[in-house]
Amino acid sequence: MPYNPGVWTCPTCAPLAVGLQEPQHGRAPRVEELLRRNHPIMHEELGDFHLIVDKSPDIIYALNERIFQVEQLLERLLQARSQAEADLADARSLVHPMRALPNTLMMTIFSYCVPTWDTALSEGEVTSLDPALAPWTLSFVCRRWRDIVLSSPQLWTYLELDIDDHGAHITPRQLAYKMTLFIEQSKGLPLFFHLSSTHDIANHPIFPVLEVSLPRWKHLSIDLPRSTLQCLSGNIFSSLEHLVILDVEEESDEGDDWPSSTRQTHRTFVCWRWMRKCHGSCLSISHFLGLASAKLSTFRQLTSMHSGTSRRCPI
């Protein structure tokens, strides 16, 4: 395009630029000189300045009109660009490979987002009822993801709960309700459970929820007071294969034997007929399993027992 030094041209808004002279930068030298002094202006110059005074309002008005038109054009261009960017984002989302994955493969991918018994024991504590963690957070992405998560009970089989951590954020009844929802989503599959509390939870609203799900516990890690464990006495852990006992008080003031009231927990552990592995302190294992009074045939599936000390468990 040929360049006209007297006119600005633009391939898009050329009609707006026709006749628009290139602006002069700064004052003319003669004007600078006259402004520095208070001398009278020459007669031939006076007519030029009167002409500027007469015509400048019309020029300013015309320039304002063009500025307004250019601003409108700029606004339309900005809107068009925003729409083009939105169309690009939509198109990329629609052609994303994730949309073509079958639900079964999506479920497999989701299974790597939730903790398992092995990963939880090695990587530290998680909070299964935290809505900011999987599987809860996966169900917040879109309706399809929510349908997949809610129809995949294997995503809801590992439950780790430290009741002390929820005291300031949720009421006991709300905690029990949320735990009920979590367990219901597992659809009867075996559960992998880690439960801890420094306080007795026998009267906590969550305790009945625990008792209902006991037959489904396959792997269990507990860190609970003796009084809570005593209240579990009489329940049948028909599916339990792996037991981990953490930080349970081991001795009374009278020596290695627990008080008679605590010995009632023996009835509970005699029911663990299919347990294969047990980890804990020597004294806690002996008392919890009732090995001092029970026959080893009661635990005929038991293949691994670790006391956590250098002493051999008295089995």
C-alpha cells in the first residue's frame, strides 16, 4: 500500500482516517518564541491565529466524532476476539480425548486418585470424609464424573477417620451421617478401615454406624482407648483378615495383666476366625486375641503376627 505522509491509513478503518492529517508534535518554533515574550504579534500573523480560534472548535468536534466511532469499532473488535477465544476453548473441550474414554477406563483412572490400605499406611494420614479429597472431589467436576464415582463402589472401600480432627469442624451427628453416606456408597464390598481417637467413642453417634459395618471390615487399623474396644465385645468380624493395633495402653498398674473388665474384649477377637495378619505390641496382641485362653485352632488362617518388639508373642 503506497504511503501518503499527509494522511493516516488503515486497512480496517480506512473510512475513518480519510483526510486525517498527521498531527504536529509540539508547538511551532514561532509560537514558542511568541509565548516566551510579551511583544505584540505581527499583523500578518494575527489573521492566522484568529483563523485557528475560529476553526479549532469544529476540528475538535470532528475529531471527537471519529474517536467515538473508533472506540465503537474497538469495542466490537474486542468482543469479537473474546468470542473467538471462547469458541476456541469450547472446541478444545469438545475434542479433548478425555471425552472419548469409556466409563470403565475412567473408573480405573479414578481408582488411582483414592487412597488404598497400602498407600495410606506408607504415605501418612488422610481424611476420607474431607470433601476436598477424592473420591468426593471427583464427583464435583461434572455430571458424568459424578455418575461414574457414585456408581463405582470400589472407590469408597477405604475409610480413614480420626474423630478428634473433626471436633471443631462438624457436629457428631453430621459426622455420623457423612460416614453413613460413605459406607453406603461401597455397596456391600469389603472395607479397609483405619479408625483413631484419643477419647472413648462408645456414646458417639458414629458408634452404631461402626457396629453395623463390622462384618464387612477386611483390613482394620485401630488406635482407640480400651473402653471403646471393650464396647465392641460380642460383635462378629467375619471378614477380617488383617489387624493393626496402634498405640493402645498396654499395662495396668498391677503388671502385665489387664483388669478383669478389659478382658471382656476376648470374646470379640475369638470371632476373628479368618484373620491372616496381626500387627501390634506383644501384650496387646495376646490380650486382644485372647491367645492366653483360646486355642490356636480358632485362628487357623493366621499366617503373620508381628509384636512390634524384640520379644516373641506368647502364642
